[in-house]
Amino acid sequence: MTASGGEPTPSITDATLNDIAANGFWGPDLKVNQAAVDTAEALLAALLGETGGTLPAELSTLVDGIRQRATIGVPRIVAADGVRLSAFSIKLGGEDRRPLVVLPAGWNPFGWLPFLYSYLTLAQRGYHVLAYTPRGLGTPGLVSTSEGYIDVAGPKDWADGSTVLDYAQEHFAPNGIGFLGESYGSGISQLVAAHDPENRVSAVVALSTWGNLATSLYDNGTQHLKAVEALIAFTGGTLEEKFDEEARRILTDFLNGRNLDEVVAWGTERSPEAYADVTNARGIPTFVSNTWHETLFPAAQTIDHFNRLTVPKRLNLWIGDHGAPEGPGLAGLPTGLPFPGLREPIREAYDWLDHHLLGKDNEVSAGAQVSTQVLFTYRTTPVPGGSNLITAPARREEHATWEDVTTGSERWYPTATGGSGDGALTVEPAGDWSRDFTAGELTTATAVDALLQTGQKEWYGNPKIYDLAKFERQQLLLWSSEPLTGQDGVGRRIRGAATLRLNVRSTADAATLVAYLFDVAPDGTARIITHEPFTVAELQPNEDRTVHWRLQPVAYDLPDGHRLTLVVNSRDQLYSFAGTEGSTTTVTSAAEGAAAYLDLPLG
């Protein structure tokens, strides 16, 4: 057995850790940053006493300290059906009983390996540690790869979690058990806690998590295609190799827009929200986090799940996309950080465990339930290469409940075309109007350039900049307010989920609408605030249909002198498209009873 599947053990330097800290957990082309993989392989080799690699002094000291205090293991835990799950364990020495943290791996081709640094950190804090790779995940040949087919957080994964707990009780005899998971591991953590027959889980930390898998995949009549395609490609094998016949059928139906009721039922079964009453009855303290511009598990469904929980709970909402805030802290952070606040997402997660498992009297006991980081309020300075470096972290706001985030709203009415060729947003109804665009083509008005990567750049101080002049007016509609002003240099404090009502008809039998809100500076450059798609099905030719939908929630300060802009097009790379390429979509507003409007939440 070798840490790196037979390859030479990497040598790690301070530059490797700085790569993780400065560039994040995600590398190009939807891959894990190679620096994170190399660091994990070198740490595992050192813990197992293998030779060949080197570690910087900071990591070497950490490894030596753990090896002196603990026994390291790479066991195989046998599930009820004989599938062998790869695991990694740290059992601290001494006579005193200790709590255990169980960490199901996230969805990636390396299983439990990439977050090995976090296992050492938890052991250093006084926990036994047991990480494992859920069935089916991982690249063949790696020590961290598990057998079987991926169950996508289904009943087999729940049962596997209980088998892991049986193993933990036999080998660690802990005085308390917590689960910590990121991404896929976060959903499994919540589901195992709710389904374990012996109710053995005392606390859960669910990072970059989902509450409702069904609406994460399919909402407002629209498939989230890009996310599912990326997840299939990120398993360590192909669809045929990694999923059993039922899962292949479900995923193939989803990708092809077939039998979507069955897809929804399948996803609902795998949703922690479906078992919130069980979590509440068991009283499991639950910490969840998500990001405003999440492209895998959009924030709204996580918030809806959080609101159903009545247990001790915490919700952190960060700038960025899936895994960007917590990834570096899980994979390996040096003492010196590229920007202040980088360690906070994982520190607060550990504090939650410390409070509920170690009994520490820390900030958790007095903290608010909800913390929202306000988009792009960080301060930055330019650095060579054309990017920015954060010098002061974005502002965070604490709230007693999610309901306290939004304290008011204002209604904006889209108008007909003005002298610029675009429409306006006004505070008074705009009368009757009709505007149309050609459907079916991608435009430069898009939610992200790349899954995970665009949002990770946001987290590091580099949000995507749009140029409104380049938006293709034949394929979209655009409405802008006048420059807005307000108190303390903020034109509008947008807090919560905006809602949009439009009247639509199409020359096709279906139409997809993707709505975006932008913050537009005086020079015409823009940053995205939020977005959300909606698909109108079973349209009769030129039938008018009124549609009403909620955009993704957000905390955003629109600066003084900036405009609020609403854009609607028919297609985004993230989502399915319904209708006919080249068809005409018409949006209308009627003064009497059918006015189009945007309700903007304020705080």
C-alpha cells in the first residue's frame, strides 16, 4: 500500500501550501487543485512512515505530534452487503475517553484523501478521527477508493454510515460522536444522523450542503444539467462504471428530460429536508453552510431546510461557489494567509464541534443563528497578473433568524423600450407594453463562466465583470433603473430573495426564461447579483401565461450611483432549454391586473 497509488510521494514546500491558500481547492477543468492532492499524499505517506517525500516544517511538526500521540490506520470497513469501504483513522492514546468525528468524503475521485490535513487538525484539537469514502467513489488503485456503486446519498449510504458507527464504537469507544462533511459528505452526514437506528450522532457540521436534492437538480421546471454532468464526471469513472442500473436510469432520464416525476421522488428521498422532523425529534445540533452563487446546490433550498430545523442550529452564507470558502481550510492552510478571513469558515465549523462535543464555552453559545457575508464588500488591492488581493474581508451580518435578514421590499416595474432601445425599471406601473426576443442561443449575460471556478474567484476578491454594451439585444431583454442613492454610500441594501412576475408567450410550445439581476456601474461594467431560471411548458401558440418565480437569495450592497438592471434571456449553460431554437418569446405587461414587476427584498 502506498499513499499515492504507486506513484512517487510528492515533496511539499511552503509554496505548495501557498498555492492552496492563494488559489483555492478547485483547479482548472473541474479538478481538485493538484497542490491539495500532493499535500494530502505527502501527509499520508509521512503518517504511514513511508520515505521519499518531504514536508515543510509546519506540516512536519504537525505530523510528528500526531504520530507521537496516536495510532494511524487505513482500515477497510465491510458494509452489510459485503462492500468494503476505504477509511482512515486516528486513534489518540491515553486512558481518557474522547469524542470522535466521522467524516464521509466529498464527491471527488480521491475519496477521503484530499482533506487529510483536516483530520490532523481535528486530532490536534482532541478528537479521534474516522474518515471514509462512501461506496463507489474513487479512482481504481487508490488506497482511498471504496468498492461498490455510488448510491447518491441513498438508503445504502445511510446503512453504511451506521456500519461505520458500529466500527467506531468497537475501535474507539468514544464518549460522543459528531459528523463533519463537505459537499456530498455533508448530505450523507445529515442523513446518517437522521436514520441511524441507535441515534448515536450528537452533532453535525454540513459544509457546502444541500437540504433538498430534488430541487437542487430540478426546479421551476428546469433541469440543472451542468451540475449533474460535472458530478458524473467527478466520480473517478464513467456513468456505467460508477452507478448501478437504477441510478443510471434515473440520471439518464434526468439528462434527457424524461420521467422527471421519478427523478424528483428519487431526489426527495435523498434530501435532509425530508427528515427534518426526525432531526428535530432527535435534537441533533446542526451547522450548515452554503454560498450565494452556488452552482451545485443553490442556496435557497439549503435555507428552506434550515428554516424547518428547530434544533440548535447555525447557517453561514458566504461569497463564492461550492466548497470555495471551506476547501483551503480542509486541504491545508499555512500560518501565513493571503487574505484575512480565509480561515474563518472552517474555524467556525470546528468551534461548533468543540462546543457540542468537547463542551467548550466558545462563541457558539452566544452566537446568532444566521451569518450572511455581504457580496463584494471586501477591500482589495491590484496584484501582478491583473487580479486583486483582498486586504480586508467582506462584511458579515448576524441575524437571530433567517426571517430577520429581510426587513422590507420595494416593487419595480419594467417598462417598454426607451430611447436607448432598452427598457427601464420604475417605481410606478408602466402601462401596457410588449417586447420580444429570439430564443435558443447562449448570450454573454450568463450566471458564470465556469462551474465552481467563477465563484471561487469571487471568494478570492475577483468577481466576474460584465460589459452591458456587449449583451446581445436580439437574444435578451434588459431593463435598468436610474442611478440609485441611499444612506452610507449604499444605493440599496438587497437582502433576501427577489421575486419576478412576467407575462409570457412564445411561438413554440414551451419557453425557458433566465432572469438575472446586475449591479451596473456608471461606466457600464456590471457584476451579477443573483439569477434563476423558469421554464413554461405546454404553451399553446401565442397563449399568454403569467409566471411568478423566486430568484436565488442574496446579501448585496448596491453602491450609490449604480443602476439595478434586470436581464431576461432564454438560455444559460447551467440549465436545460425548452422550446425551439429561433422561436420568438414575447414578454408583456398590462396595466389592469397583469403588470410585470420585480419585488426587491431590502434589509
